[in-house]
Amino acid sequence: MPESESEPDSGKGRRRPRLLIYLLVAAVAAGLGVVATVTLTQHDDPAPASTRLDQARVERELTPGLVDLRANLQYSREVSVNTGIILSADGLVLTSNNDIVGATSVTATLVGSGRTYTARVLGYDATQDVALLKLEGAAHLPAVTLGNSSQVTIGMPVLALGNAQGQGGVTPAAGVITALDRSIYSGLGDQGLAPQNLRGLQQTSAHVGPGDDGGPLADSDGRVIGMITTANSPSGQLSTTGFAIPINTAMAIAHQISHGQASSTVYLGEPGFLGVQVKTSTSRAPSGALIAGVIAGAPASRAGLAAGDVITDLNGLPVTTPVSLTTLLQRYHSGDVISVRWTAIHGATHTTQITLGNGPFR
């Protein structure tokens, strides 16, 4: 494949199977959440990176600024592990959103010292696979040095670092930039998650795999020029084609979150939780979000919704697909009371008020 290609990849970009197991419908209200007061600084160096990479030196410089992340996926009874990049001394951490999807709690362990913190999700952009976390009670942490991804060129040597295979610590993987402005498509619409079309990605020959998500892609001077997001890796094996979000793109989103600026794609604060697994309704059923399952003890379960019911309306607005249900719920947060209308499996229509609970991130 020519290096200059920019059309979408074949759709084999790695996404964890758990994304297809449960849709834990959750949302946040625009503007909700604590705003970080730290200013994130972009360290742009006009000088190009060296043409040779000292792997040991770069690894030594970056390792103290990395964390191993552990996301508790309570409702799917799983745990997800990946990597985070420390951005500030008081514990702002950049990571991949896909690896906190479904999480009800996240902890972070400093790779350098082994100290563990509770990580609070300040916000995320699911369409760009970027999340910003805050380590509770953290101070005087070693932040990484950020580069300028607009200066990245094809053939540039790079080093990827991450919690490979979830073993803890960091594993280095050297490579080069093999293409720029690449796109990866992930079709998740039938599970209620908006399909992702990640654009403008850096492509690298560095061997990355599960657990590396959220880790840094660094240049020969030890500056972070990208955040690892995915790879073409059959059956979760290491891949020779990895992809990273340019650090300028990731930091623009991090700045937006840290300044409390919600948008149509950036969500802030704690999500609200309905607790249903949904899929597209069949042609013989009403248009809406067909409930495939209800999480025991969740708000939907307590309200009497059950598998086979079809949600057709939320707060007076029509629900036509699983994605439309998720989109509408994004306006609300934990503790909000919403009106839900649904058609039961036997045809009866019901409307009830439901208080959203504390839910996993979407």
C-alpha cells in the first residue's frame, strides 16, 4: 500500500471485543464536572528531531511520565488495562477513550514509583478516542515533554511505549513513521455506539498491541508526538502497523476538557446510567432501540423494562435507533430524572420516570 494513501483502512483496526458485548447506556450533560485549573503546556521545539534514535535514552526519559491504567468494567465483569501519559505535576493524564468505555472506576499506577491513585475521568471525546483523567491527590508528578506533531515526517524514527499485553510497566517498540493522515473506521452503530472514523492518524511500523493504547509515540529527542490508539493486529497479536493520534490533535481536546468546554463530541463529568443493552429493532417491531438485555439492579431494571421491549421516546423526543438513544442520553447525567416511553414485548405502551444512576463511561 503506498505510503501516501489516506483513504479509510479496511476496518481491521483493533477494538476490544468487550465493546461489542455490552452497551451500558451512559451519558453526561454538557458543562458538567470539575474543571481542571492547571494549564496544559505544549512544548513545541522548532528544531526537527534527530535522524537516529537512542532507544534506551528515550525510554529512560519517558518512563517516569507514564502510568498503567486499570479500568473496572463492573457490569461486564471484566477489567481493561492500558497506558496513560502524565501531562501535569498535579496528575492530569491523557489516554485512549476506547479503553475506559464501560468503566465504573479507573486506577492508575505510576510506572516509575509504583504508587497507585484513583483516576477520575474529567471528560472524553469518543469520536477522537481521547480521554483526560485526573489522579486524585497527586502532586509533583513528572510530566512528559510534548513535541509538535505537525513536524512529523515519513521515515522519522519513533519509539512506542506501553503496558503491552497488560503485563505492567512499559515495553518499548522501535519503528518509523510509515504514513501520515491515515484513517481507521470502526462500525459500532448496531451496539448503540456511534461508528468511529478516526482521521489524520500517524502510521508506524512499531510493534504495538493490547495494553499499549493511550501510550506515547516519541521522537528521537524523547518528545511525545503521538498517542497510540489502535493497530492492525489479528487475534490481539502484535502488529507491524500501528496508529497514533497526533499529539497536537489530542492536546487540543485535552485543553477543551480541562477548560470545561463541552461540545457535540466532547463530554464532561460523570455519566448518567440507564443500564440496558440495545440493538436495532427488527422490521416487525416498532422503530426504536430494541432491548437485548437489562443490567440487574440498574435504573431500567427497577423501572420494569425488560429484554424484548423497544424504547421509542425519551423526554418527548423520538428514539429510532440504538445510536439515537445514546445521543439523547448524552444530555443528562447521574441523578437526572428522565421520561422513558417503551413498547413492551406484548405490544402494550408504557411511560415512566427514571432517575439515572452512576454509570460507566461510554
